[in-house]
Amino acid sequence: MLRPTPTLLRKLAPRSLFAIVLAGAAIPAAVWAQDSGEGAVTRVAAGVQVAPSYPGADHVSARPFGSIARASGDAPFDFATPDGTLEPTLFHGGGFALGPSVAFQGSRSASDTHDKLARVGSTVELGGFASYRVLPSFRLTAEVRHGVNGHKAWIGTIGSDYIVADGDRSSVFIGPRATFTESKFNRAYFGVTQAEAATSGLAAYRPDGGLESVGVNLGLYRIIAGPFGIYAYAGYNRLVDDAGRSPVVRAFGSRDQASGGLALSYTLGRRAR
């Protein structure tokens, strides 16, 4: 009999959470597509992404990746911020898009720091996002999440996107991002306690919260055949301020944080024109 050991649960958590959230969002999405009348469209995308194994890491790991978007009438699709976070759109109207936000931060094992620093457990982050189309080709975005385990801290991102779209058939969006974290987050991943300093050879470091990184994200959606399409993103962030000055990053990680994902999408409702 397979018992749910802590190690097994840590391995299954990101996959199970992604499957539950995506399925839970896809069910109402299908209902919307059927009940919203002529012209309603919902797109569900699922795939894989590579992202830093944990904040400040110099290597990446593979994770699930997905997105859910909805449009009605002649309104454009509003795929959520292209950063690998699962953000199913639950409300879309008047230029606004709102919905929940789910993300996952990988664990930093003791071996990642040559057994000199304490392990930081993996974290599931839950919160919400909002975006607003200031113009048809310009969107403002914001999201905030809180770690329900692991670092148990707040993290938020603001940004904007310039969007070039060809009706429902394709869209490209690119824009800057700035991520803010509270001190609890920074001390978990970038701090060095006095006890750790005494045995690791690193200087003690107690970072505060604030601006953690700045960067840019590029997103792409394109129909490939009938209701099927591809959704992809690529992102780059640079750790700055207290996170960027961390001796942990200098010794065991990198200030450069790159990520990317590719997903297959399916459109419920009318076909792209």
C-alpha cells in the first residue's frame, strides 16, 4: 500500500494542485461557452514550463503550465499575465479581467548550498490578479499572492503589456515586470542567520522586503488548426536591491532568472475568424 509520506506529498503537490485548479476552472469555462450565447469563446491551455528551481537559483526545473481565457462578442481575448502563473479569468468586461492566481515556488535543499544553509520548503502561493485594457493595444496588470506553506510570505507583481493581435487568431504581448516581496520571503531565500554565518563562511545577512526583481515577459498565442492553438511565453528577471545583494545568490545562485513555457490550447465556442 502506498503511504503519503512527506517526500511523496512534496513531489505530488505541484502536479496535483495544478490539475485540480485547471479542472475546476475548465468546468465553468465549458459552461460559459455553452450558456453565454452566440459569440462566446473560452480557451483552455495546458503544457509545461521551465523556471528557476527556487528564487535565486542558477538552474531550472520543469513544472506544469496553463492558462484559461474568455471573450464574448467582439471583445478581444485577455490571456493573463504571461509569466507561468495559473490565472483563470473569472470576470471579463469593460476592459477589466479578474480572477484567482496560483503559483508554485520550488524548494531549496541543503545540497543546493553545499549543506551550509537551511532547507527552504516548496511553497504553493494563492491570490488574485487584475488587468485593465487602457487601450486595445495596451494593458496594465497586477497580481498578489501569499504562500500557504513554505515561505508563508506575500509576493506581488505589477507590469504592463503592449499587445499586437489579429482577431482571435493570434496575439503577441510584451512588457516590463516588477516583483515585490516582503521581508519574510527575502529572509527565507536570500538571508543568512548568525548561526549559519558561523559555520558557512558567509557573512550574516538580514534582508528587508521591497523590490525583489525587474524584468520583461513575452507572450504568444496562435491558432494552428481548427480549435487548437499554441500558447507560449518567455521571461527574464534580474534580482535587485536586497535580493540582488544577497551573499547566498553570489555564492550559490544567480541574479539572472529566466523562464519559459509552451502549452497546447483548445477553444470552446466559435472558431477564430
